[in-house]
Amino acid sequence: MKKGILGGFLALAVTACAPSAEEGVTRAEGLSGEVNLYSSRHYDTDLALYEDFTEQTGVKVNLIEADADALIERIQSESEFTQADLLITVDAGRLWRAEEAGVLAPVNSEVLAERLPAYLRHPDGLWFGLSTRARVIIYDKAQGEPAGLENYADLADPAYRGDICIRSSSNIYNISLLSSIIANDGADAAEAWATGVVANFARDPQGNDTAQIESVAAGECRIAVVNTYYLARFAGGDDEQKALFDKLGVIFPDQDGNGTHINVSGAGLVKGAPNEANAIAFLEYLTSESAQRYFADGNNEYPAVDGLDANSAVEALGPFKPDTLNAAQIGSNQAQAVQIFDRAGWN
């Protein structure tokens, strides 16, 4: 999918008849017109999801894609003249930034309240989680499973000096992880953890999660921290990718404590949305079983709706207990997390 489309809308499929409520679009009756999405999700399968909504409702989906921060700035600059109906992001931190920027409006939907667990909904209805990814620890099977490595806190143990590869501190996934540690354990514990992990780096932080997977599989580092959907891509990929995946062990951290940290892909209604009714109907559609299957099967994410399974490649990673810390708390600790990373020397 083409990235960075800021100059105009990409219009998707147009016409169809409305479905029954059982198909997931509960506000479909009488819908027409369009809905305008500002999205930082850059996944080809999302296009199929948008087309499915159009087929079910007759509402045309218009899409602008860019980095979430750029989209938030655009909505702010457009002010009351914005054409944005929904902002879609890939992390709780960006949802919080949109909240802080004052660009989101509350939604009161019984459908969303019933389908989504409380920790995947903003307390005031400013945004809603649509899918999740777990941030897990991987290790090089050839070097053996690291003894005693069960929790995020263990990554700071001097026993793993020189063993860890990870992304930079500017990465939103790492910022959100540290934000959750601040919320769960306090700022002092979070700073001690970050300092300890820096001391255990095998190399300076670099690359994305794919790079961490490849480095561990190659034996360049013993341990890394990655999102599950990257692992599932390797597990369900070509022969070369599967061979790399087979070299890895996977640990879901903190199963005896708060649970494994998850990242939330979510959306919020934009304040002053010109197509508010269509936007809310689209939000509700995104929590329907058909839409959740697009997230699960198309991008190896965990469905946000309780009772729905992920795809086989993700399920094969194993069951786990997620951290049910509300994503709003993760976002609110972002600034402090960045300061801690800086003091720890996590580049």
C-alpha cells in the first residue's frame, strides 16, 4: 500500500446494500454518503476491510495515510474545517497524543461497550482498541533458553550482560512498554530497569523488530524484544523465513504478574467530523466478527473482541495472559518514559 498520501483522498469501492445487524454493522439502515479516514496503518489488507464496509453499507470510504503525528498536526491545522471523520493509529501512545491535542470527540456506543473489554476503551469514549499485538521476549535456541528469564524486569539482570538487541528508545512500542512499567511499578523501578537493560545491550539499538528477529536467529544477540505479529510473519512466511523462526524461542513475560504488555491499534472520532453517523457506524463495524477477521488473518494481530481467535500462526505462539492496564494510562506516561530513556543512555 502506498504510504504518505497527504494530498488527497484515495476513494475505495462504492455501492451495495445494507446488511442485517448480525453481520456487524448495527447502524447501517439509512446510511449513505462517505466516511473520511486519516490512518497511520499501512497494511494492504486494510483496503479489503474498507471495501467490505462499503459493500455492506453503500458508504464510500476515503483514505488519507501518513504518520500518526503528521495526521494529528494536520487535523489541528485544519481546525473546524477538517474533513477527517476518524483517526486510526497503531499504538496507544499515538491515541493519547491525539487526546492531548484535543482533536477527538467522545462516542457513546452500546455496541462498542459490549464488544470491547474496558481496558481497550478510553474511559470517556475518546478512542477504541481494534486489534492488539503482544510485546514478547525471544531468544536464540542454539544458545539455550536463558535461565530465570520470565519477566520484563529480568532483562535488567546482569546475568544477561551483552545479550540484548532491541529497537531505539524513540520507537513508540518501546516508549509504550516503559510507560506501562511506570504505571505498574513506579518511575524509580522503571528507571532502574531502563538503566539495567542498557548495560546489557549486545549493540547499540538499531533497526525494526524484523531486524531484531534476524539478529537473534543469526546468533548476533541471544535475546530481543519484539511484537508478536512480526514473529507470525516469519512463522507463516517462505521457507527461509520459517527456518529463521525455527531458531527462536518465545517467552510471554510476566505471566505470574501483571501479564504481557500489549500494543493497541485503535481509532477515535475526530471532533467536528462532517460524517459523524457514518464514522460511528464504521467504528462499530470494525468490531464485528468479519472486520476482526481482517485484522487477525490479514496482519497477524489479536482480535480486540473477546471470544475471537487469532490466526493459526499467531495462536501457535501460545496462550498468554495480557496486561489489562488501560491504554489511556500507558499514553499518559509517555513523556516521563522518554525522559527516563534519555537519562539511561538508551539511544
